[in-house]
Amino acid sequence: MVLFTALRLGMTALAAGVAVGLFAALLADRERASARALLGVSVAVVVGTVCHLLVADLTPPNAALAVTGWDFESTTWVLLATATAVIVGGLWVLFAFRYTGRSRRLNRVTTGIVAVVSVGTIGIVAVTIGDPSTIAFQLLTVTYLLIGFLVTIGVFLLVWLSVGQQAVPLREPLLLSAGAVVLVSGSFVAQVFERPLLLPVCTSIGSGLLLVAVCRYPVFETPPAARVLGRDRVVEELADAVLISDRRGRLRDLNPAAQRVFDVSRASVLGDSIASLFPSAIDPESLARAEEPIRIELAEETTLSVTADVVTDDRGRSFGHLVRCTDVTDQRRRENQLTLLSRFVVDVMRDRMAAVAQEASPQAATATDTGAVADRIWTDTTELTTLIAQTRSIERAIAEGPASADQRLAVEPVVQDLQESIAAADDRSVAVAVQGEAIDTTVSQALLSSLLEPVLADACSHAATRVEISVASGEPTIRIADDRPVATDRGGRRRTPALPLAVTRLALDQLGGSLSVRRTDAGRRLVVLALPHNETREDGHTVVTGGAGR
């Protein structure tokens, strides 16, 4: 008997000690509502454990009679154990509902139910503790079953955080759920086996599971509800289309961007094959194994870069695929623009180098003045080198930025920078005058500088004394006029050197602008650059900003 009493006292002390440890671990997070609910659990466990020590197993020694002078029936411990289980279970349910991010209204309703059930349980015990009756035990059984039902819902919500929403590692909700189940079922287990000692044993185990969960995992640092809401918010606001499919390739979810890209509603496509959204068949499994994304052309000239990832759990089991579709239509168009520019340079290089080779042939050298031939070769190769450098500058500016809205640009600072660099490379000094206000265009300052450079360099190299630049802000237009003499070819006909302007003309054509060469009323040569802006984009042209600086 002495050994049994020592064992009973030791287990009860252990249960109370673990509960006190849980209380101490929760104090740091006591400002959080979910932590306060678990604090209530630890307090209820300590109080219930002490009460159980006084009334359980009233065969000698009769602790309650010895300490308080009160004499209780031998079944009184069942009343107290059931009441403790109801209160502990109710407080844990409040924790579970707040922890999983239930709505404020639902939390209020749950709090009201738990409060009514707990107060009713305490009232039943207070009235019948001196003389427990069958009705009292029946009423307590009802309250116990009701709280057990709520605990079951709380366990489901916690486990669903990991299994369904993958917001937390599975061990965290399992420990929190197991602790609650053991605490609530301790009274039932002790009654079934008619061993009051089993109650503090179960209490120690349940409190210990909760203590491990609180100490090992960030239970209150970032609530799973915030993690799920944050993750869902990110997916919802992604510019890329995101599709979720199961292992059979059926569509299970998609974000608003996917609905816009594929012009479908979520309700109309859920359950359909994910391949039905694409004009050509795709296999998410094969796509996930591919090292590079694939490009798929949709209607209205939309190009998507499509990748896929396998959705797995902590054990590596596959649940389906996440397919991400990035709209690369502007990127593809920029690549086409760069391809056209490069192809143009290659064609010009081939033709002009063939002409240079023809000039340098022995037959040409013997038929004409060798000095003149050398000068023409030098001029042609210099023009080709300059052309390549100007083309690369425009290509870099186009590649560095996607299309954007109109931006306000001042042309005069760009012209001044170009004039200084041109003057540094040329001994001649030509006056350059700029008139006009800032313009609204989709072209960035870096790209504008790259487009103007060959035009302004050509004007300065051929002008007699002056280059005049006028800027029109309504339709963003730049007019460059110079006072060069009219050039003629060997037959005496007027000749306009088009090669220095060819790259700018081709680039502007691709961007939605234009370049034209005219004559003023005074006979001056006039180059007109019409720059792209928002209206040209709406008309179907692609506009490019280029880099932020140069």
C-alpha cells in the first residue's frame, strides 16, 4: 500500500510538474489569443491534478478528509476527472480554432458554446460532489461527448493544415492533436480500467506532447493561417498563370492570371484535362523532367513559356503538378527585332565586303588610282565598323527593357551628350541647335540616345556649318535638318547616303515608329523620326523602353 501511494503521489506530481512547465513555456507568447487558450489548458490541468490527488482512491490514506475534513464518495474522482476533461478540451478547441485562422464570428460562437458547457459542468459538479447521482453522471457524459465532438473538429482542422494546405510540417499538428486527445481521453481510460492512477499518467503524456510541440515548433511565431493566406495571396497576385493538376492530369486549381491568359472561368474548367487549355498536347510529367521550358503559341499571337514542377509531400509522394505559364510575347517580339537587326547587319556586311574585295582586286587596282581605291576601302570598312557598333548599341537598349507606358523625356540633354561624343571623334565643329519641349514616348532615354546617334552623326559629318533639331510634343517627332550640299553620284545624279540611317529606320519600324528623309523648302536635307507612344501600342505595335541608363 505504501508503494502504491508513493507511485500515485509521484505520478500526480509529474503530471502537475509537466503542466507547470507548459505554462512557463507559454508565458512568452501570452499576448496571443491562441497562446492564452493553451495557458488556460495548463492551469486547468494543474488544478484538476491537485483535485484528483485529494479525492482519488479514498481508501487509506483519505487525503481529502485528512487535509480538508471533507469526506467524499469513492466515485467523486470521476466527477472531477470528467469536469477537468471538459474544461481542458474546451480550451484546446478555442486554441485550435484561432490557430487555424477561423473567422471572428465562428470563434465567438465557439467561445460561447465552450463557456456554457464549462460553466454547466462546474455547476453540476458543485451541486452533486457531496452526493453524486446517476443524473449527474449522465449530464456530465453529455457535456463530455459534446466537447469530444468539438475536439475532433479541431484535430481535423489542424491536420488539414499540413495534409490539405501544406502550411506546416505534419509533426506539428500531430503533436498538438495527440496532446489534446490524450488529455481528454484520460478520464475515460481511467474509468474503463477502474484505475484512477491512469488519469495522471495520461495527463503527463498529454501535457508533455503539447510542451514538445510548443518548444520545438514556431507555433506562435507565424500562425499557419497567416502562412496559408500569405502563400495564397502571392499565388493569386502572380502575373504568371499557375495551374494545379492531379496525378491524372485533371485541372484542380488555377489563379486569376491563368483565367485571364486562357480566357476561361475557374468553375468551367475544374476537372477538365489540363491539356485542353493548350492548342497542342502537353504532358506535365514530361514537362517536369525537361531541363528547359517550352514555348507555346496561343491565339492572338500570345506566346507562353511553360514549366512544370512535381507537387510532393515530405515523403516524396507525388500529388500532381504545378504548371507555370509566363507570358513572353514581348520578349519574343524583342528577339525577333534583334534578329532582324542582326540579319540586316550580316546582309550589309556581306554586300559591302564583297564590294571592298572587288575594289581591292588586282584588276581594279591596275585600272584605277591605287590611292583612291585605298581611300574607298578605308571609308567602306570604317562605315561598316561604325554600323556594327551602332547596331549593337540599339540591340542592347532593346534587350534591356520590356514595353512600358509613356514617359516624359527631354531631348536636348540627349542631343548634348551625343554632340560631345561626336565632336570628340571628329575635328570639325558643327553647331547644333535644339528647339522644342519634352515629349511623351514609350522609348527610354538610353534607347532614344542609341536611335539618334547614327542620325546625328551623319548630319554632323555632312553638314557645312549647322544642324537644327526641332521637337514636336503632340505626336512625338524629332526633325533633324542640316545644310549639307547636295551629293551626286558619278553620273551627276543626286545621291542620299542611306546606310547610316538604315539601322535606326529598321529599329523604329519594329518599335512602331518611322524614319523618313525629306527636303525642306530651303533645300536642306531633313530626317524625320516619329517615335512610338501609347497610341501606336494600341494599334498593335510593340514598343520597347530599353535600359535605364547608358
